[in-house]
Amino acid sequence: MTLMIFRGRPVLGAVALAGVTVLVWWGWLGGDTTKELDPVTGNETGPYSAMQVAGCVLTLSAVLVVAVLAGVPRRPAAAVMTVSFTVAWTVQAAAADDSGLYLVGAILVAAGMTVGTAAVVLLTGLVRDRWPASSTVPSRLGRP
């Protein structure tokens, strides 16, 4: 099962994927810059909740699956999503950090995105390659 919207136009697909990735980052994480202070322990947490991160991960996974099914080549799709998300996250983190520790976070985000996108495109490719082609599925009239 493939949509193949971007077949023959991988650059257009990659640009669209980068744009959607940044929009997903902004929608789930980019707009939240408020840290919270626990009054009992005095620990500062945030700015993201676990649910925000989980929602972002699930949305990015779905976007990547659709991009691959739409014809964006798997490896470039994973790379584009990793780079665009990491850059978006890093730009915001750098603007809010005086210590320089955002670089550690950026490395961890890049590593996590690399592993996550690689897993998603691998699984998507395996499922897609095993899915019967639409031309081999018989129609309701009995014609191939």
C-alpha cells in the first residue's frame, strides 16, 4: 500500500516533510517554554510534560510513515526529520539557556531522533514491502 504522491519528486517530499516536522515540534513542544517549580522540593521541571513528548513522538511517527508511503525515500526521510526537528529544538533551547548545556540536550535529541526515525522507516519499509500491490488485489467484479 503506497500513496506515491512524491514519487519522482523526492526533493519536494523532503521539503514538505521538513516543514511538517517543524510544525509538529511547534504544536507539541515549541510553544511551551514555562518551567514549573515544585514548592515542596524546590526542583524545577519542564518545560514539557511526558504527555506532550509522547504526543509529539506519536505524531512524528505517523507523519514519517505517511511520508514514506507517499514516496519520500526512507533514508532521506529519516534524515530530514531528524535534522529539522533537532534544529528547531536547538534554536529554541539555545535562546533560553545561559549555561551552554543545551548542546548536551541537542546531542541527545539528535541521537533519539536518529534511532527513532530509523526504527520507523525500517518497520514501514518491512510492512510496505510485504503488503500486496494494489494491482494484485481482485476487484469486486472478479477482474484483476
